[in-house]
Amino acid sequence: MNSKSDKLIDDYTTMLLIRCFEETVDELFTTGVVAGTVHTCVGQEAVAVGVASALQKTDVVTSNHRGHGHFIAKGGDIRRMMAEMFGKVDGYSGGRGGSQLMADYSLGFMGGNGIVGGSIPLAAGMALRFKQQKKFNVAACFIGDGSFNQGTFHETLNMAALWKLPVLFLCENNLYAMSTPVAEGNGNTDFAVRAASYGMPGVSIDGNDYFAVRDTVRGYAGLARSGEGPAFIEFKTYRFSGHSRGDQRLYRTREEENSWKRKGPLRRMKKYLVDNDIMTDADDREIKKAVRKKVQEAVKFSKTSPYPDKGTLLEGVYA
């Protein structure tokens, strides 16, 4: 086994970890073990892992409300992530932030955001700082198709192009903004062509193809580092789960869902690894077993972690 093969197996394992983590989290919220709501990225794993594989450790990422996969791909500790959703003191935000508000600056994961499009100007600001400091770092901004008509999208892309900022705008187009199909919310659903109007390159690719994601991001990140400025990349993908907890997905058919599952990212990645003698079916079973154990241990850790002391509940909370 060579280093390239090891890296592919590592990335496949991370994709499996994201899937298992998200399915477990969804079950915990749906059954009432954990209160509140959650937005999972089941089906979108290739985007998170492909992007992280293409970036350098010193690059930063801003995320959105569906950001667990982004965090895990950037190296997030699933025990602390799970504990945060349980509202426990060992969580990334001390149990105060919940699913959407976790960050680890040491990993370059600058946090999720509950405001649609809210992370877009933040990423540009980080990229501006990199440019001012003459650092060869890149800021990668994950957004969903639902943020396209926000003012922050238009204003930030224009400014990023004007100043040639090292920022990548990464759109996970999963075809629905909550329950609204993209065609009902946008006059032109060819999102990548919008980039030209801001003066930056734009491309649309298969977001379920790990290799397409990795190679495309790597190429545009290299251009951004060399001073060529920002780029916009649309990843066409699909969330297998509902928008959030309790969403029964009545706005789409099971036939549509099944057609996307047949070309899902985990199935495609496994096929590639097996067909190219990088991994066997037996290896796959062992990896999945190890991943399930890791997620189960994160749940156990979270259940035994203490709640924050009541006297500290207002610490770090601002309005």
C-alpha cells in the first residue's frame, strides 16, 4: 500500500465517519434523546472531504447550518461535537452553542452559522487579512443554494473580485432550499455562470464525485494562493435526509431520492477503491465497524459529560 492509497482510504473513512455521525445525530434528535433541531449532511460527504483534502492545514473554512461534515473533514473531534449537541460542558462551546455554533480555530474551522449567507463576508474578511499579511493561505466558504439571493452573496463576491482576495466560494447545491426546489427560487439555476458577472471564474461539477471535488478545489486554491483572486465552485449534490429534524420530505418523491442514492458518494468511492485493488470488501466491513464504534463512544462520552454549572450559564453569551 502506498501513501496515495492510504490517503484515499483515510478520506473514505472520514466520509463514512460523517455519514455514521450524522445518522446517529438525526436519530438522537428525532427520538428526543437530544432536544432542539439539527441539520444533517447525509449524502453530501464527498464535498466536505474532497474540499478538506485539497486544502492545506493552514487554510480556513467557514460553514453554515449544515456544517458537521465540514468540521469533521477539517479534523473536528466528534466527541466534543457530540457533547456540544447534548448541551454538555465538554462540547466545543461548553454546551451553549449547539449544533450550528461550534468552532476550532486551531484546525482552521472558523465555525458554523445559523444566518443564511452569514459566513460569506466572514470568509472574505479572513482572506483580506491573509492578503494584508502576505500569507499564502486560502479561505474556503461553504454556502448552500438557498443563500444565492442574499445581499451578502452579491456584495461579498463583488468585493472579493475587486480586491483579488484568496477566497473560494463553495456552493453545495442539494436542489432544495428547505422545501423549495431551486427552479422555484431562481430564474437561472445555472449558478456557476453568475461568477462571470463578478469577474471571477465559476464552474459547476458533480458534488458526489470525491475526485472531481478534490482536484477542482486544489486547482482554484492554487490560483488563489498565487494572487489570481477568488473563484466560485458549485457542487451538484443531494441531501438524503430532510432539511431538519421532523422533515418528512413530502415535497419530493421517493423515486427521486432513490435515483440519487444509487449515485451516492459513499457507494461510488467504495466502488473505485475496490475496483482498483486499494481496498477489499472485507476491509470495508472492518472500517465501517471501527467507525460505528467511534461514534458510539462519542455518544457514551457525551452522556457521561456533566452539564455546565448553572452559575456560569451567562458566561460567553452576548446579545
